Amino acid sequence: MKHKVSSLVKENRISDSKSYNELTPFMKEAVKDIINSIDNEQKDVIKNFEGAVEKVVASRNISKEDLYNYFNKEVNEQLGVK
């Protein structure tokens, strides 16, 4: 059974996370763009993620570092790492 990133995000309730809620509306849209981009591909999730980040950074003119910082923070929050 193929799991989509968006369904995994829903299961983990990323949109209810502290990290996600601290984002600006603009950054929330960028995160949604990345998740949707990954869902549309059937390749390696990690490579897809990196490509999706590159696309979103270019199209929305935002900081790649800010996006990666968010995702690192989100992963740590989901894993219970402080």
C-alpha cells in the first residue's frame, strides 16, 4: 500500500504542531507546496523532498535555510526530541 506524504502528515497532525503553528501564513503555504509536490511524485521521498524545497524556494523567493530549519524542528517535535 502506497502512503502519501499528505496522509502521513494528517496522521501525525503536523498542522496541529507547535512548530507548524509558529510559521507565518506565507511559510505555511510553502510547506503545503512541498508536501503536495512530494505527493505528486513516485520516486524516493528524500530526493523528492530536496527537489520540492528547491522549487518552492525559487518560486516563492524564500530562504532554504528557514524551510530546512522548520522541517528539522518539526521532525524533532514529532519524535519527541528536545
